[in-house]
Amino acid sequence: MNMNPYDLMNNLNNLQQQAKEIQEKLKTIKCEGTSGLDMVKVTMSGEFQVSEIKIDPKVLEASTPAMLEVLLASAVNSASAKVKTKIKEETQNAYGINIPGLNL
């Protein structure tokens, strides 16, 4: 296999540009995960940062701390799964690549 060093550098530059574009795109992704019949909602960015948590007051009145912890964990996991799916869709549609480590 004979590879031209110029082609290798050009490909590397293209990959670096794509990586920068993906990083910028991640900042714009927002997904919402819910649990408890949508009584607990978590909004998460494409960088897996939680930006908002909403809890229906009825949940606070009717649940124990342990139940609220379960509902919060479930909503965070739901949001995280949606973010992973959205990242996969965005990168495959825009660049035709799959990011390793997302296990999708």
C-alpha cells in the first residue's frame, strides 16, 4: 500500500475540521428525558450537561426521597439515551461517520 504523505495530511486536516464542526454542533443539541408520566423532566445538551430539571409539585407531595431519586435517575438516563441517538443521527447524516464509544 503506497500512500502519499500529502494525501495523508490533507485527510488529517479534513478530519480535524469535521471534529471541530461536530463539537460546535454538540453545543446546539438539546434533548429532554422524562419519567413518572412526565412528572420529572431533565433537559440535557449534546455535551451531556444537564441544563434544566423540572419536577411536578405533585411528585414532591406524594413520593419519598428514594422514589424521587429513582425518578430523577430515570429522567437523566432517558435524556442521555436521546442525546446519544441524536449525536449518532447528526454525525452519520452530516459526515457519514459513527463516533466510537457511543455504543449505538
